[in-house]
Amino acid sequence: MSSAETFLQYQPQLQRMAFNMVGCMKDAEDLVQDTFEKWLKIDHAKIKNVKAYLIQTLKNICINFLNSIRKTREIHFNNPLENLRNRYEEIDFRPFDFEQDLSTGISELLQKLTLPEFSMLILKEGFEMDYPQLTEIFDKKMEHCRQIISRAKKKLKTPQLRFPLNIEKKDQVSKEISIVCKNGNLQNLIAFFQKEVQ
């Protein structure tokens, strides 16, 4: 099988796999390309199972990519998405750059937190809402809200991903938060979170 035939055969599967791992299509495309470039440089005679090799190589590349993001983007999870919001407001980033960063950050949060934890933490730390506001929005006692926020922060300090990434949910959340960052109106985001955590 030629290199071109190998690419055509395995690229769709690898693309889906990379997207599920990193949550961003552009990054997924780049990582799949890196995988094939690495494959082109090795002695193919030593590879008994091309598919298995490509999958394992892609997994390793994706893991390295995610680890690099955590180290270099300096996303402070005690204040989730605040860096992205501030950067967007202060610097004239292209929308694509902002959407990519936002999608990546949200993907990791959604894989570590329950929806109530995610919703409260975003409003409390990302958009500076206080506990009285959270109690009113989510119809919960203040102490319960404090416990949820505290539990969420503890989860974010560990590397463990607790839940599979729901791509549809991630896209919905990214869209709502992106709108807030652009127009400053939190009402639709609050309504969205209230509906999701009922």
C-alpha cells in the first residue's frame, strides 16, 4: 500500500480520534498530520500492523499536546476562563483564535466536572458572581454552593478526566460563553445553565 493510500484509508478514523481527545478540529487535523509525517520517516518494513502503529502514535502525540497546553497556556483553574476572557477583551485576537482557546479549555473542564460544578464555577470564577447570586440562580443554599465550588476546584487540581467528552454539549457551552465574552450579556448563559442543571 502506498503512502497516499495509507493516508486515505486511515485519516478519517484518526481525525475522529484526535478530535475526541483534544476537542478542536484544527488541532486534530494538525496532530493527524504530525502522525503521518512521523510514519513517513520510519522503516515501514519493521511495522507489522500499520493501523495499530498509527493509532498508538496519534495517542502519544495528543497526550503530549494536551500536556503542553496545560503548561504553556497558564490557564489558572482557580479562575477558569478568566485569562481567555481578559485576553479577548484587551487584545484584538481573531475570532478563530479565541474560539480555539475557549473550546480547548471548556473541553477539559467538562471532562473533570459535573454540569452543576461546571456551571457554578464558570459563573463564580470566570464571571465574578458572588454566592448570593448563585443561590438565587440555582435555587440552592449558600453553603451548598460553597461546597460545590470547593469540590470543583479540588477536581481541577488533579489530572484525572472523569467523564467522556460530550461534543454537542461542549459546542453549546462554547457558543454561549463566546457570546457573553463578546457582548457582556450574561442572561442567556445563566438561562442556559439553569436549564442544564435542573
